Amino acid sequence: MTRYQNLKAALIIAITFIAQTGCKKLVEADAPRTSLNQGNVYNTNEAAISVLTGLYQQMNQEGLLSGSNGISLTVGLSADEFDLSSAIAATDTKYYYYIDSLFSNINNSKGVEYWAPFYNYIFVCNSAIQGLTSSDGLSPSVKNQLLGEAKFIRAFLYFYLTNMYGDVPLVLTSDWKVSSSVGRVGKPQVYQQLITDLIEAENILSDKYLDGKLQPYTGSSERVRPTRWAAAALLARIYLYNGDWANAEAQASAVINNTSLYELTTLNNVFLKNSTEAIWQLQPILSGQNTADGMLFLLPSSGPNSDHPVYLSSHLLAAFEVNDQRRYGKNWIDSVIVGTSVYYYPYKYKAGFDGGISSVSDLKEYLMVLRLSEQYLIRAEARAQQNKIDDAHNDLNIIRNRSGLPNTTANVQSTTLTAILHERQVELFSEWGHRWFDLKRTGAIDAVMSIVRPQKASGALWKSYMQLYPILISDIQKNSQITQNPGY
């Protein structure tokens, strides 16, 4: 892909993001004192750490992981989780995601927003893997941790690319001459590479949370750098999506059984910074904000508007059982009344803008990326698929009971799998596009969206090709090996 920057420029971008935020970050490493060039960036621990630290901050600051352009919003809009405010113009990108009418052409595109930036992040990961692998100037522990982080982030990014766009170019090099001619490969091949990356990451990442200098915390720890448990959690998800039930169960169990680090907490404490349910979080970086998702989803008393463009759909609200404390206890859902209208909104993050935030110690919430309850639901599904029905019920009931619900009444494999998918809908709503991806991977998307899309846009009919987003047209023009998704 010719849009890739050269190695030196990519590393400069990653490192300079360290200095571009208002308050000091606990993931922050000191900027390298020596000048940056391709030959020396991986010769000192300090400079090498800065590359990965800068990448986290770059991804966070560009707003594609959270907030008004983030995955939770846009992919959630594609599904049946949100309704869109009438304040959003029909020319707005969010509107096109909402009505599932994305497109890509020379003059304008809607739906390609993640394609180029994610590949640029992957390029930084590839450059880091190459530089770290060949370096002999780093301490072994730092080299292993950074290699593990780079492979973990690459796998994380490819997971979202392939689940949004389908077959994608699998670029594993920083040589743009090679990458510019790479064609799209099928999801099974992508998953196999991600599994390889995550197994390697799991083997070399620290099993403890590390600070910005990759040292163990002496007091309370921040959960913002990936550990081997983050790799195991993402690996469990990918095994599940790939139909490898035994390995999905094993990886989820490895995380769940680490009770010294992880345990389910009360509903109102789940999304706090460094929650015991957090496997990996991202630290907010914008002045005065806790999380960008909190800023986005929390509705003002006046209701939805251009800055707070969504509220929860009737489809999602109807999915909650009576007495489910996630909804009816106002733990994860709250509402505002405007005239005769009631607008329900995600209340998982309860802190939005706070002018009193002057340092990281003032933050109350971090963006949750991987959390423990998903691992219980992954293991429940994997066990049900292996016909371990009682064990699957045990995991499912742990999540249900926390929300004030009785044990499941499902009694055979088919009803158990349906109950687990339903639990994922009400547990993971407004998080990272889980609902959209679940509908696709379970083959339920056509049935659900055939009902939902006409309600979003009068007269609009659902077509199955809409479950994939369009490919960036400029990349298709530059690389004859890349073809557009059907229907676009």
C-alpha cells in the first residue's frame, strides 16, 4: 500500500504524540534524548519504549477507538443498538452508518474511515517488530515486552479490520514496495496469523502490569499496557470467532482463573479506572475528559443533539428482562425526559467532562477495551458448542446473577446458545461493535437487519452485502490486487 510512510517518518509520528497531550500519562516514557533515526531508535530502552507508547497515544488521540468517530458508535449504529438524533444531517457520516448505506468513490466515501489509519498503525507495528527483532541494544525484558505489545496491537487492529471489511490485505512488512502489491486474503488466513501473533505475544508479554518504563508497579497498578492476559483474552475471542471451541475455552479459562488480578465487580464499578474486571484499558488523553465514550453517550437534560447524537433503540431496550439491574437499576442505562419523549442512553461511563481534571490522578474512568465478563460469555459459548451444557450454564448464570437475574431456563444446546447470544447483547451493548459482529458471525444478521433497516430509513430494504463496509477506492486504484466488496 503506497499510503504507508517510510520507517523514519512513521516512528517520528509515534514518538511525537507523547508530547502532544495536556496531562502526564502513567504509560508515558521519557522522550529519547538522542536524535531519532532508523539506526538508533531500537538501540536504547528509552527510545524503543517511546515508539509503542506513542502509538497508543496516537490511536487514542485520533479518535477512531472511542468518541464521535469511534468503533463503539459507528459499528453500533450499523446494528440495532442505537437510534440517531434528528439533529444529525443526512450528509453526516454517522447517518450513513445508521441507515447502512455506505459507499466509496473518488470524490466521497462513507464507511472507509478505519481502513487507512488502521493500516498506518499496523505499519508502525510492523516497523517495530522488524526493528526490535534485529536489535541487540535492548535489555531482554524490554525487548520481549515491546515485541509482545507490537504483535498484540497488530492482531487487535486486524481483528477489527477483517470484521468490518471481510477479506483484507495481510501486510506483515514495513517494506512499502512489498505491501503495495499485497492482495486481500480470506478471514481464516487472517485469523491464523492473528493466532500466531497472539500466541507469541502471550509467551513473551509480562504477566504483571508494567509502568511507562516497563517496570512493575510498586503500588496500585494501571491496566493500560497489554499483558499476557490481554493476549489470552483476545486470543479467546478469535478462537471463538474461528470456531475453535476447545482453545477458546482454554484461553478464557486462563484469564478467569487468574483470580489474583481479575474478578467481577458490582455493575457501577465495572468501568472505573483500573477496575478488577479490566483486562486492558486505554487512558483518556484529552484535557478535561474522562472517556470520550462518556462524553458522547451521556445525554444532557435537553436530550440528543449534534454532540450527543445517539440514544438506545427500542430493539435493545426490549431485550432486557424484567428486573435486569443493568437497565432497571439505572446502573448501565439512564434516561432524560424532553417533553413527552423519553430518551434512554448508555450509562456505563458516568463521568464526562470535568473541568477539575488537571492530572491523571483526577480521572475516574478509563476506556474499557477487554474485560472479564466477556471471557465468561466466551467460555459459556465455547462450552455449549462442545455440549458441556451444565458448565456453560454456570458461566452464563454468573453474569446473569450479577445483574439480579435468576439462572437461565435454557435446557438444551440450541436454547443455551440462544441465551448466551442474548446475554451478550444486553451485557456488551454500546461496546466495540460486539452486537454487529455477533449478528454476522452467528448468521443472524439478515433476519435481524431485514426488520431493523426499514425502520431506520423508510422504504430502505436490507441487503446482505451491507454487513461488510466498502474498501477505500484509492487503494483499489493503486493496487490491482485489491478488489471492492460486492454491492459497492
